[in-house]
Amino acid sequence: MRLLGALLVVAGVIAPALGAECPLVNARYDQPGSDWIIEFHEVPVSAMVNQTAAFTMTLPKSGVVLRGDVWQPNGYAQSWGALEGPCDPKADAKKVQTCRLWEAVVYTEMVNGISVLASNDLAPAPLQILLPQLTSAMWYSSYRREFNDADPGDVFTFAGCAR
């Protein structure tokens, strides 16, 4: 038991160090209960001035990749996020209509606790990303079949850094 406890302590020290060495713009997150993946990347040049981060969320079962944006609303210090994608994942590629599937404040867990996502995509990658009510929003969308063999949640855990 002592060995297990020591390993957990070491893992708890190493994981934050790995996240601290990786900027958010290169961070990758996954979920233990599902195969959903979030990958951050550079904010597109054509993005709105107040956009601070960009990410994609991959849903391997359907093969759909959803687009996520994070921005600082005018007059607020909280990072606000949204996730968009095809309204119907089975729709003909020529007739794809895009829908906003989720929108809320984006929270993170760092070594010192929970906070809102930093407004700089070169800041150290957080240990976890919390997208409140994401699971509920996806459940009531056309992506419900993504839940069949999975137990997704609103929390994504740092999984690595793309170099």
C-alpha cells in the first residue's frame, strides 16, 4: 500500500510538470470514460479579435470533428467557449448545416485550484479542462449515439503535448 501511495504522489508531481512545459496551443486532452478528444491549436488569422484559443473535439464513433472557440466577451474577465459542428452528423457533405452545440464559461484545474481558462494560448496547459453542461448539451443533440458505449463527462484531462 505504501508503494501505491508513493507512486500516486510521484504521478501527482510529474503530471503538473508535464502540463507546465506544454503551452495550451499544443495541448491534447482526453476522457477516461469516453473516446472524446480535445486538441488545442493556433487561433485562425480570420478569427474575431477577442478570440483567445481554438480547439477541435473529435468524436471517433461518428468520425465527426467539432470546432471549438474560446474568447473574452467584452467587459468580462471570464473565458467563454462554444462548440460547433454539423447539425446532423449523417447529413450529406454538400448540405451540411452548422449548429452551435454548446456554449458556457471554460474552467480549468491547475495545481493551485480551479479557475477560468487563461486568455493567452501560450500559457501553460492546465491539468484539466471543464466544459460545464457539455455532456447534457451533446445528449440532447443529434450526437446522442456517441453515448452508447461511453460514459462521457464535462472534464477533459491533459494527455500530452503536440510539438
